[in-house]
Amino acid sequence: MYSPKRKKGNIAEEVTVSYLKNNGFTIKDQNYLKKWGEIDIVAEKYGKVHFIEVKSSAWGKNDGFWETEEKNDWKIELFSTKGGQARETWEHILSSDISIDPVWNMTKKKKLRLSRVIRTYLADRYPEIEPDFQIDLVSVLLDFYRKTAYIKQIENILLEEV
């Protein structure tokens, strides 16, 4: 049995997979795990490999949610930094004292671990020729009141050097 935190993470990852597939990505791997780290999602689009780190936070009452709700029927909204309703909703939710922007969960330690496991993945899956790749961060805010997942994708982030 998973902890509520792990179940929230699983929902965020499945919502992200759905979002990526709907936007032309092919999912290559999920939860590539080594002792020194994990890659949440490996996807490909236009011949480029995307290593996707999913960070999530929850907003709203979620008592009992884990046992009764399906994770596949969430409404997905993409955030626009140029204004509009999704941005206003995101800022309203983040202004409350019960949630934080999941992007802040991407710590220096996590970047170091991710860097190491990506190098392992590349050596394991692409021993001959390293593909063109980038690292993306997907921030997912789960709104349990509206059963809506607010997604913000930050492309081509930089990781710490080991």
C-alpha cells in the first residue's frame, strides 16, 4: 500500500503522461530507477529524447480520495504565463497558505541525483550514439475540489554538475 504522498505523485505522473501523449510525445520509459536516483518519465518528440521530472503539490481536501477516485479522469489545464483564467486560478491557489508551487521542490540535491541517473540511462539505452536530449520539469498542482490538474511545463532546464 502506497503512502498518500506516493499516491499523489502517481496521479501527477499519470496526468503528465496523458498531457504528453496528447501533445505528440511518445512515452519511452517511466520510473527508471537506480540506487542513486529515478527518472520519472522518458519521452520522445521529433527525434529528441525528453527526460521529464514531475513535481506535484495538492490543493483542496483529499481525505478518502485515494481509495475512491480514479486517477485517469482528471481535467487538465495548461498554465499560460501570458494571463487568462488558468493563470488567475494558479495564482489564486498559490496565494493560499495551504499549497506551494511544486517547482520549488526541485532542489539542488534532486538535480544532482537526476544528472547522475540520466547519464546512466544514456549509457544503458544508447551505448553507441548519444541522442539529442533535453531535461524538462513538469509542475502539477492537483486541485481536489475541481478534480483539475494544473500543469506548467518548463523546458530545457539545467542540472547541477557532479
